[in-house]
Amino acid sequence: MSATQRRRRTAVGLPRPTRDAGRRVTELGHDRPEMARERARTERRDLDKERGEPLAGARGGKRRLKRMGRPLDAWSTRPRILVTNDDGIESHGIVALKRALDPIGEVVVVAPESNQSAVGHQKTLSRPLRVRERTLPDGSVGYSVDGSPTDAVSLGLLGFFEEPFDLVASGINYGANLGDDLTYSGTVSAAMEAVINSTPAFAISQEYSERVDFTLAGIAAARVARNILEHGLRRGELVNVNVPAVSPDECGGIEVTRLGKRVYQDQLIGRVDPRGLPYYWIGGPPPSGIGLPGTDFHAIVNRRISVTPVHLDLTGRRLLRELPGWDWALDTAAVSEEDAAVARPPATEQERFAEESQLERR
Ligand code: MN
């Protein structure tokens, strides 16, 4: 067993019944006053700068942030890379991604136990998470979690492993994640979760085809990972990569793109189950898109690898300017006594809400 494997094994015992374990739990909490102060400081800074501060050199930042954005040969130790996906630990794409990144850094695989495609940014709060050690097809050790891609990233970044990560890579998803797909994508949400936790990340997806081959996507993943480690990302930024279903020879290279517009062809299929009860299934043909040059969709259609910079600031800039001009007077006189009574849950329910939120905080 290598030193790394040993380290991973000891990490599984977390939280340990020592004084240290207690301290760790405090560190992981969300209500430390210095964290609140730091958040307030960040928010003030962001008021002045629409696009945030660089991760590198952030005041009081953790080691992984300070190490960002250097040529790989200038790193004192190998970068630590967390690999996850939404297709599940048993998918072929995650092994392809792990193997593509092995030459670059110390790769740790944590992924959902089952396929979690299109779960979006789901976070599990109402039940415990179980983690299992797994043997991947290449013989290496990985971990599965009975939760979402976001849960997998949370485990990795909130202390399941002893050491932090320098990069999170999510994929290789089987099926493209273009334009509006990002709002559904578990693959991209995993990268978003990393960015929320101040760890640079990218998502990579392979265009659907009947005979899937992750060769080109593996090459692209290695290139993207090197670039992010060498150049760094800023607060709120991630990179979304889509790879066309072609061989490396047929590929027209990499194009930096913006998000395009998806055209969904969803249909509501209504049928009757064997017990005579109706059920509904959201089906229909796969989505198409609008092929505007410069978009991710256009690049993929034209056999180029699409690399899209994404920012978590979803603020609508036009509306931000326009909304102050709308009428915002609050019509308090319009609330009837009946409305008011319905809006306020009875005392018994208030108690239940309080109890539930207590449980969630624990
Ligand atoms: Mn998927």
C-alpha cells in the first residue's frame, strides 16, 4: 500500500474521537465569527469590483489558494486533484478522466454511487451520507457516496481527506452540457460546488454518440487541468468543456466559446401503469440548439472542443439597471385578516419548523 493510500485510509475514520476531532468540527462549522467577518469583507470588496478578487494571494487564504497559478514544475509538491462526476463511480468516463490527470497530480476519485445525471446542484441535508471504498477498473482506490455530485465534492473539500485539493475535475460526462444544460447538469454543479468552496474547477462532457470513445476528451482534460493549475482562476470562475464525438485526428482543435442557446424538445408522455393508474414521463428527442458562431453549441457541431468560461454571478445586469425604475411601494393595506391568518402557521407548526432547522444546523 502506498503512502497516499494509507493517508486516504486513515482519513476515512473522520471524525476521530480526539481533541483534534472536536477542533476540526469547529473549523468546519459555518458560524465562526471570523468567517462571518471574512464574508462581510468579501462582500464589501465585491461591491467595488464586479468580478471579484483573484484566488491567488487572497488574504488569509488557505495553502491551496496561494499555490494557484504557477508553472507545474514550480510546484513544491504535486497538485492534488479531486475527480468526480454525475454518471456515477461505475461510469467509464470517470476512469478516463482519472487516468488523463494521473500524470499531472495526485488524483483522488469520489463520485456518486449511482447515476445522478440532471440532478443539478442537489445537496443532501435530510439524511446521513454513506461512503464506500471502491476498487476502480484500473485497480486504484476510489470512493462512492450515496448522494449527489455536490455531496461528493463537499465530502472531499470539507475534510473527509486529510489534505485539501488544488483542483476539482468533474466528468467525463456521457452527453454534452451546452448552454441552458448548465442549469440541470450535475456534472457542472459539482464544479460549481468546488468554486463555492474556493477551489478551482472544471467540468468536461463528451458529446453523445452510440459508440462512445473518451480518447479525445482525456487529452482535452489534461490540457485544461494544466492550464488552470498554471494560470489560476478567480473567485466565482469555472471552466466548462465539451468535446465532440470525433477522433483526435478529426478534431478541429479548441475554441474558447460563450454559452449558447439550447432548444429542448421535451414532451410529456402520459401512460397508464399495470394497476390502471396514470403516470407521466418527461421524454422526447434529445435537445438541439441555435448554431450561432462563437457559442459552445456551434463549436461542437463543427467538431471543435468547446472551452467556456463560466461565472457564478448570475445577476441580470440589464435588469439591475432597470428594476430600480419600477414601482416598489408595498401595498400593506391590501392584506385581509384572512390572508394574514393563513400566512402565519399555527403555533404547533412554528415549533416543528424551529426543531427541523435546529436538526439541519447540527
Ligand atoms: Mn451525466
